[in-house]
Amino acid sequence: MDNKLFSEYKLGGLTLKNRIVMAPMTRGRATNPELMATDLMALYYKQRASAGLIITEGCWVSPDAIGYINVPGIYSDKQTKAWSHVVDAVHDAGGKIFLQISHVGSVSHPDHLNGKLPVGPSAINPNEQTYTPDGFKDTLVPREMTIEDIKGIIEDFRTASLNAKKAGFDGVEIHGAHVYLFPEFLSSETNKRTDSYGGSVANRSRFVIELLEAVTSVWGKGRVGLKISPATSSGTLKPNADTEPTFRYLAQELNQFDLAYLHVLGLESVVGTPAEAFQDVASYFRPLYNGTLMIGGGLDSEKGEALLSSNNADLIAFGLPFVANPDLVERYRTGAALSLPNTDLLYTGGAEGYTDYETFREN
């Protein structure tokens, strides 16, 4: 029987050697004042280049986008040059790599922003926590973004996209998941604006659409992905009666763009209405979105293969299994047992728990 996980896939102008995608995961290894990618990070990604596609950890598009410590940026020349070394390492190992670009919106803290308040679509506390140099701190009521702020952030994403292209990446993924800036605009719980960016489904989706226009203008066809997590329920941002109609509208609007893929995070579903629609995100989005559909979130190889075989997904994203298994593709191919990650070392900044995991042939 053919195993689709290991079959080639045409993604825009790229040929992926398999359909196994390394999902974006924050690892907290940019332990330098300039928040630059490091040689250690280049080794980490190179070790995992057997994936059909690597998506990097989320990367800040500006200093105002920062929401966690030791996470890299892509807004300066030094950062861009540093990322080019990561890209070269992955390409030298025969891999393909997209950069995930990100802005946390209101899920930040003045400790990250030189004392300034974070911004959000409305002055509503997301009721989350952010990891600062002094540990976890509760979020605050953000400053409501002006139209000028919105246009400025769209320009930040466009500039970050130009820098990613300059660094040699194969494409970019826009982080529109969890409880960050994109979901804050999409949700009527966190977006109470009365201008053209709030109110109706179309207005709440406008920021996402305009930002996609800016990023795709840099990259062209087939090189921009968007990650969403429609079933997320956390803090203030909880599903309500507007959630399903909003994501239905957004999915259909995305068809006007020739994106690389739509990356949907599933298995975060909450019980009850309206999140009931997202108990099976692959089946929900497949008829709505015409392009490549990537599904991730708590999957193993058997579940991934089932999604591919049912034609409800084209690519499968794996996160945590890649942490302790740099050779995850070969382990899945041969049926070798998986190593378990040391979760205490996920964000600790050094090589331990990062680049020191062995392949199963080294064990």
C-alpha cells in the first residue's frame, strides 16, 4: 500500500520530498541582545532537514511585535544576515524552509516594549500571561490601535517579508493562530471597533486580507502560507456565535490568493456550540478552501496518513515529535520508536534539549 506521507508534493514552484512538515515551535534560543538567529539554531534546523518542509519558530516583524524573551526577529539587517546562515544550512542538507512571521498584539507586556503598552484592535485585556525577563506576568489592557497603527503593522509584515526573501527563505508563513494579533481582529470578543476594521465579519477580516495582499505582493504565487486555529479558547478570546461564520468567510476569501497553503491547527477544539464546527477542522475547511491544506496539532503518523488518504489534507505538520527526533521522517518510515523530549528544556537557551538528541541509528 502506498504511504502518502512519504510521497513528493508540488508546493507552488517547490517540490517537497515528502508531506511531513516540521511545525513552527518557539524554542527560546536567540539569547543575544539583537535577537538574531545563531549557529546553534542553524544546526538545529539542519538536523531536521529531512522534513518535506520546515517552518521556523515565530519571528518578530518589529520590536513592537515582541511578546516573549529570546525569540528571534527579522526586522534588522543583522537579523536578516543571521537567518541567511540558517537557510544555507538547511538548503545544504537538501531541505526547504519557510520563515514564520509574527506579532503578538495585546498578548505582550510593557517589559518587552520599553515601558509602552501593547496594542490591540480594542482596549480589551486578553487575560493571558507573557514570559518576560522577570518570569510570567499577566497581560494588561492594551492601547487600541489607530488606523495609522494598522497600516504601520501591515508595512512591518511587508518589510519582514522582504527581509525573509533577502535571507534566502523558500517562503513565509504568517502566524494567524492562537491568541495573537490576527485572532484578536477576527474575534468579536476582542474586536469591538466601530470603524472599517470592526463589526461585520468582512470588517473583522479586513486586517488579515490587507496584510495578505502586502505579503503576497513581495513573494508572489505559492510562497505565502497562513496559519489559523479557529477552535482556540483561551482568556478573553473564546468561541461565540460569530466564530464559525467568520472563519467560513475568511476561508472563502483566501481563495482569491494563490497561497502556498492554509495551515489549520486542529485538536484544540472545545466542546459545545459554535466550536462544534471545528471538531474536525480538515473536513470543515476542505470544501471551503481550494488550495493546499496543511493540518497540524497533536497528530501522529497514523492519523496524518489517514488524513492524506481521505484527501482531507495535503500536508501534515508535526511539532513536538520533531523536538527529540531530528530524524522523525526516517523513524516514521521505518516504524522505529520515537524518543521523548525533555519538556523542562524546551525554552532554556542552550544546546541541551535542543541539538543533542540522537538519531535512532546513533542509539
